[in-house]
Amino acid sequence: EFRCLVKKHVAEGEIAPTELDPFDPNDACIGPCVHTVVKQLIVPVTEKAGNTSWALMLHPGGLECDLFVTHGWAEGIYEFI
């Protein structure tokens, strides 16, 4: 689901390569780095939703967590998800 959302925003040019992340918009294996996705998608969307987190925006009541996953900021988003 999130992969499809990112791909849609890449295809529409709303997530675009930068000097620091010159990803190939046609690449479906690595994708833009996590930092680019956060800056160009997550932050604008969550700001419009009242400066909440992505997780709480999707699940306002929260969810029980039994697993925590971390990521590298330079990692390609498609590799991560």
C-alpha cells in the first residue's frame, strides 16, 4: 500500500530526484531514499493533518506494538519496504 503511494507520487513528480538523491524515477527496486520520501511526502502530508505522526494519522487511537524496525536514511524506500 505505501509502496504504491510512493510510486504514485514519484510518477506524478511530487517526489523528485535531488542533488543529494539522484534516484531514477523509473527504478522499481531501490527508489528514492527514505530521507527524500520523508521530506517530500511524509512531512507535507502530516503537516496538513495537524502535525501528527504518519502512524497516528493512520491510526488515531494507536496500535499495540510488538516489533520495532529501524532504517537507514540513505536506504532506498523500495528496498526497505
